[in-house]
Amino acid sequence: MADPAAIAEAGSAPAPQTETDLLDPVRRAETYGTPSVPEGPRLATLKKTLLRGLRFLWRDQAPFNALTLEAFHRLRHESEARFAALRERIAGIERELSETRRRAAIQDARFALLETPARRAEGPTGPSPEPPAPAAELPAAVYSLFEERFRGAPESIAENQGFYVSFVRGAPGPVLDVGCGRGEFLRLLGQEGIPASGIESNAISARLCREAGLEVEHGDAMVLLSERRSESLGAVVAFQVVEHWTASQIFSFLREARRALAPDGVLIAETVNTDSLSALRAFFLDPTHVAPVPPAALTFLAGAAGFADTRVEYRAPLPVSERLAETTENDVKLNRLLFGPQDYALIARVPAREA
């Protein structure tokens, strides 16, 4: 049994103040743990006299209650801190596991491609190697490896794409992410409770997205978009996609998106900013890019496809350390030309249905 003197001594020491515990624990325990007699009842004076005479029975109870309460709060706060640290550690492990799975899948597909035997044709002296026909596009494994090395970490991509969530919040239907890649934007929308699905031409990326629980179709974007019902979507987004298409393909995509979007639906198309010469380095780095798409050209094509209320948002500015010091007006002009924002996004809407 605890020593009453020690308890009393500990209970009489001032307790540390916290934001959630503004009252001294001893005084609070005394408030709720000490018997009292209200004014007015019969024999109130006699009852108070008896309470004063018997207060030795609970004299040490208040400090004991205070120590118990303080220990409980300390234990609760320590447990909450440990659980928060554990949750963060688990989230980190899950991110690392996702990265490892994605890289392993890319390497497996790459090795499978390298191990595919060359076709052989029968010649006069027996079978001879037949040179393979040139592929129409880079193999999925090779392009996945390229994205892994040059596109950037999923966290940084998600941070950049988070800017667009507000444009699709409250859209008149689900969101379709054309060329969803690793699914960064789909995950952001899932966290917001916004219904969304994706289309991805790279079989490896599509499979990894599905394994992560995302709704992603593998196939040609034009074909799969054309299969969507008219006015069935609330938003169509395409991040770093249109530069992979010819002008006629871009216009076909815009027309199909216009058809599939409900009135007041939104289109978002992000691509490389052709007005910044430094941004063109990223354009020519990707061997699958077809042609740069200037903002004015994409805006014109969107208007011709039936979109209205078009606007251009410039994104991904370079750090100040990578730009010229702007001491004159000419420095400002040169920065805009040489070191301007790396990307831009066309944001357009389908006209609302007239009442």
C-alpha cells in the first residue's frame, strides 16, 4: 500500500500546466473528490461539523486521485505519440513496398523483353537470324524504365497535380484520367472521395495501378474514350499526354472528350510550356514525344472542338537560383523566354445547358 505521507507530499507539489489541463490536478481532484454539504437542508450545520471531524478519512484521497489522473493523462499522451509514429512508419513502409513492386515489375518485363529469342528464317544453308521488324513504339518495359528514371518521384508528381483537384471538385460526373501513368492523380481524387478512373496505354503501369486498387483500363486512349457514353463524365484530364500525339489526334481527343463530358464538365490538359526554351529540354528528352504544342494552338483546337471558357495556367516555375537576376526590364523578358514555367495547363469547360 502506498505511504499516505508520500502521496500527500507528491500531491501537494505543483503539477505542470498543459494546454488541455489548465487546472491543478490536486485542486481538481479536491473539487470532485471532497464531500460537501449544500446550504439550506435541515441539520446542515451539524453535517458540516461531522464532515470536518471525519475529513481524515478522505484527506489523502484527493492527492491520490490527482496523481492517478496525471499518470493516466501522461500515459495516454505517450500512447498517442507512439501510435502516430507507428502509423507514419507503416505509411513509409507501404510507400517503399509500392516503389519496390513497381521497379521489380519494370525489371521483370525488361528482362522478358531481352530474353525473347530472335525469329529465325530457313535459308539455303539452314536457319538464319531474321532481323525483327521495327516496333511501332517503345516496348512498355523500356518506357516504364524511362519514366522511373526521368519523370520524378510519385510524391513530387502528386504534389504538383494536387493543384488541379479544386477544378474537378463538384464536377457533374466522374473524372477520367487519360494517360494516368502511375496513378498519382487517381490516388489524390480517391483521398478526396471523388469518383475517378483511368486509361493507360502502358500495360505495366496499368497492371500496377489495378494491383494498387485503382480503376484503370489498359488500351488506346482514343478507342476507350470513344466507348464512353455521351455526357457521362464530369471531367477529363490528360497530364503530359497531348505532346505524344499529332495535331489530328489531339483534335480527335478533344472532340471525344467534349462529347463524353456533361454540361459544365471540365477538361484539363497539361503539357510542356513551349514558350520557355529551358522547358524544351524536357520535351526532347522523351523519345516518344511527337511535337511541342503551343498554348495558343491547344486553346484554338479546344475552342474548335466545342469547349468554352478556356484559360491557360502556367505551372512548375524554376527556382530563383536557376533564373537570371532581374535587375532590368530586359532581364525579366529574358527570364520569361529562357527560364519560364516548365509546363502549362489548358483548362476549358463544356457550356452549361441552357434553362
